[in-house]
Amino acid sequence: MTLFPTFAMQLMRRAARHAAQASWRFTALVTLGHALSAALGLLLLGEAALVSSVTQFAYFYIVTGSSVGYGDFSPSSEAGKIFTALWVIPGAISIFAFVVGKIIGEASMGMRRIMNGHGDFSEKSGHLVVIGRVEGQTDRLLEETRHLHGARAVVIVSTHDLSGTRAEWDWIRATSLANIGDLRRAGVPNADFVVVLAESDDESLTACLALGTMEMAGHCVAFFRDPAPADLVERHCPTIETVTSNTVEQVARSLSDPGASDLLRRLVSTRAGATLHSTRIAAPGRITVAAAMAALLDRYGATLIGFRPADGGEPVLTLQPRTELRAGQTIYYIAEARLPGTVGLDDAPNARPSPPGA
């Protein structure tokens, strides 16, 4: 006799464990089986009003199971009342509570997985994926890209725990930044932009090698502190643009304008072809921007890109054709070779000498 309570408790625990692990298919079969048995029992006991139609019985069953009990429909016979009290109500309430609990449990589990970095964003598209997280730099990168592209969904891939960080972006807890499965969970193939910004160049290099094996719809930029791994990426992963710079702002710019990082690197390089130079206008006294552009291109093969005003203010890069340049002003240009410290542009059209006293 003493074994019966122990056996009953074990049976109940086993049933509870199986119920918690039950699939939705099993839950639907149990619900359907109990509902059919309840409908058949009510029909045999003469409760025709409760089972007059599928809609009528479904209404009665759900109202009973949810314990709302409107009272507009109820069994009328003694046998029907006993059957409902002993079979329909306990079963329907148990099933209803179990289904609601299962929904809440799965929703909570899903939210917990996302918060802990185990979510799946492979169906996401049009977003920004940042591979790696560097304190300070990643936040500045996101602010710059928000300024350039507006607000968009962000997924960060990191090997560290980011559950306590800012909540406006999602994140993936990766075993390695080169784990293709984790990169796919971040939605890399459908992202508009992918940025590799790891704590070390070695991590960035391995991440780039993994990305090189994937098909990506968006533009990918990788940040390196040393040009050596950047050269390896350019050689083996031509679809990835590399940036070797001290600022993450250049990374954001490369996302907006593919190839910008290479162009900026060439403009400041002393070894690669045409680069950025400056000189002063010797003559004429005044000349329009349009005329100066034509003279520089025709005479020196140089491209005018800006000038510094006579008052020594900030350089002007937005050039208007009719803006006048004056002798003595500094101009900035791109050319294969540096021009003399001062140049004369007085053969250009629209060039005219300064008036007396200018």
C-alpha cells in the first residue's frame, strides 16, 4: 500500500515531463481526442443542444475550457451534468492551461535565446551586420552609418557576451568570427552592408576568409590596422573592400561609396600614381573656377578639387564654376607629379588681371 503514492508521484512527474516536451502535433491530437470524446458523450447523453453544430460545440468547449462560463449553454440532464463535471470541464481546462503555458513558454524561450545571442536572423534583409565589436569604435561606426544611411536594423556578431549592452541592436554569440553558421544566423547573405571590425587583425583576416566563401548581396568592408593582412584579403577575397586607417569614419564612408577607401589611400600615398598636391596661383589676378579647371587640366594634366579662401578659412571643396580665385590663393589638385610652388594660369579664358588696388 505504501508503494502506491510513490508510484503515482513518479507517474505524474513522468507525465509532466513528457507534457513539457510535447510537440504541437501531439498537443493537437490530445485536444482533438478529448473534444471528440466530449462531443460523443454529450450526444449519447441527450445533450443535443450543445452539439447541434460544430460551431456550437466549439463555442461551448472553449468557454468551458477557458473557465469563462457565460452560462448561456450548459447541460440540462443529470447524466450530462455529471459527465461534464467529471470529464469535459477537467479535461478542457487542463488542455487550455497547457496550450497557453506552452505558447508563453516558447515565446519566453525565444526571447531568452535572442537576448543571449542564440537567435536566428537568417531571414532578415536590408540590415547592417558588424562582425566583431571594439569598445568605442563600434559605437562610432554605428553613429556614422546612421548619419549616412539613416536608421536601419543592426546585427552584431561577437565572441563575447553582449547581453548587457545596448538593446537597439541584435547580436549573435559566435564561437568564432569565422564560423559560417554563425555568420548565416546573422543574415550576412541578405544584408545591405557588412563590416568586419574585430579586436585584432588576425580575427578580421579569418572572418574575411570565411566571408569570401559566402554569397553576399550587399557591400562588405573590412577594417585593418596593418596593411599586410589587408593585402592578403584584397588578393584572395576581391569582393571585400579593405580599409587601413586610424578612424572608423573611413569605414563608414567606404560602405556608402564602394572604393572610397582605396581612393583616399591613393590620394595621400607618395608611391601610387596621381596623388593630392597643393600650389599657389601666381597669375592672373583673378580667374574663375571653371577657367582654372580648364587651364590646369590642359596645361598640367591636373584636376582642381578645392581651394583655400584668401582670408585663410577652411578649404572649399564644393566648387562653383563662376567662383573667382585670386592670385596668392592656395589651390588643391590631383596630378601625377607635383607642380611648382606657384603656377600661372593667365592664358586661360575668363582670366583677367586684378583691378588697381585689389
